[in-house]
Amino acid sequence: MTPAGKLKVAIIGSGNIGTDLMIKILRTSPLLEMAALVGIEAQSEGLQRATRLGVAVTADGFDGLRRMPVFADIDIVFDATSAAAHRRHSDACAAAGKAIIDLTPAAIGPYVIPEVNGDAHLDAPNVNMVTCGGQATIPIVAAVSSVATVPYSEIVSSIASRSAGPGTRANIDEFTQTTAQGIEKVGGAKRGKAIIVLNPADPPMMMRGTVYTLSQGASEKEIEHSIEDMVSRVQTWVPGYRLKQKVQFERFGSNNPITIPGVGEFEGIKSSVFLEVEGAAHYLPAYAGNLDIMTSAGLRVAEKIAARRLAQRAG
């Protein structure tokens, strides 16, 4: 039986993301109970780790999960597979009345960044967590757009090559497209661009994010204050999220405008923000901040959904 005040959840995908998320749920969540970890390789490290931790497993993919008796009691399914596989999983979960939290860049459901619109889609059947790069950088774009108009924003996300599993590598195109869309739809920029870099450095380097915004209508002081406030808010659930240095500004006027493809001639403020994300090392070492911010974001949204459902049932 599920402990009082908890909802049962399953994770599809026993790779880096799914395994890290499982460990987070087992160690830290007061509202979620791990019901099953789903994979396709019986000898995968993730499934073996789950078995040692007492979590039910199947190596028969999503079809195997549906055959498990516990499936009927599951409220929330996390999908940590691939964008292509997620489309089938989403349809099946919707038909079974399960909420699904998408940790792939499939972008079927509404985009959610916890500190920006984390309460906006708690009743949606499918919630998309954008990408790890999006989770790290879109809060900064949103912080600027909350005080100014942002015609353009560009982000560069650099992650350790060792932290990128097969699913991440297979979804590079979807990663850039989904992140760029998230910059616009959630971040508030009129036009967004995203770049991902798999850093092969050895020893591995921590996740880094660079955010460039072009803005009008707010001062440097207002922009800096909004960014620093956002960083403090994200740090409450991702302690390793931080600014590497103070926000850098460059002003463009009528005497020195710049031309941005797709935007045109720009006069205003360019803000450059340099981030670092240190992981909690629940599964991979601390350099895998990309893993930590993605699973932490998914967990945060799932707990908001759980709190809402439990309150509704209690009422």
C-alpha cells in the first residue's frame, strides 16, 4: 500500500536521468513513492540499482509496465527515454488516465520551468520539462523579460560528455529546437536560439550556461536585480546553481547599433550571464549538473501535482 500522503510513480528509462531521478525520489520526496523503474536492458546499471533498492523493475519497456499489477495504482509517469519513444508513451498514459512528465525534448505538452510557470499546468495530462539547458538558462531569460522587452536571446549550454547518455546524444537536434522554443514561449524572448556543447574535457567540467539577452525598457540595475533574485529562487531546489561572475552589460545606441539576423537593427542593452550548475551527485558525480537540474525540475513539478491531487482527494 502507498504510505499516507504519497502518490505512486513510475519512471520509464533506466539510464542516467531515470536512475538519478529514482534516487532523488527515494531519498528526498515526502509526496512520491517509487512504484517501478522501466528499462529495456535487464543488466543495465539502473535496473540493477533499482532492484538493490527494493524498487520493482521490468526490462520489457512500457508494455512491461502496463502488465505490472501496480500500473493501475500509478498516478504519475516520468518519461526519461527519447523524443521518438515519448510520443507513444504519452498517448498510452493519456488513455490510462496517468499524468506524464516528459524529460525528453519531445515537446508534446506545455513547457514548464518551475520558477517561471511551475503552477500553470498542474492539471495537464502531459508536462514537458524542456531540456537541461533550458532548465538552467530560461529562468534567466524570464528574469530579464519580467522587467524589459527582449527581442532576442541566445543560450549556449556546455555539459560534460561523460554525463550525456545515449538518449541525450540521439536528441541533439530536438534539444536545440525545443530549448529555442522554450526561450520564446516561457522565457518571453521574441526570438530565441540555443546551442549545446558536449565538452570532452578530462577531468570532466561542470555544466556551464551562457545567456545573452538583448533588451529594451529597463536599466542595468533593474536587470541585474531581477537576475540575481531568480538565481536565488532556483538555488532553493538546486543548491549548485550559481552565477560564475557578475552580470556583464553592453549598451548599443543610435551611434553604434548592432544587426541581429531575424531581428534587425537593435538599440538597447546586451546582458551576458555566465552560469555554473554543480550536481548533487545522487548518481553521477558533481560535474553532471545537467542531470541534477533536469531531474530536480521534474521532481519539483511532480510534487506540485501530487500536492494538488492529494488535497483534492482529502477535500
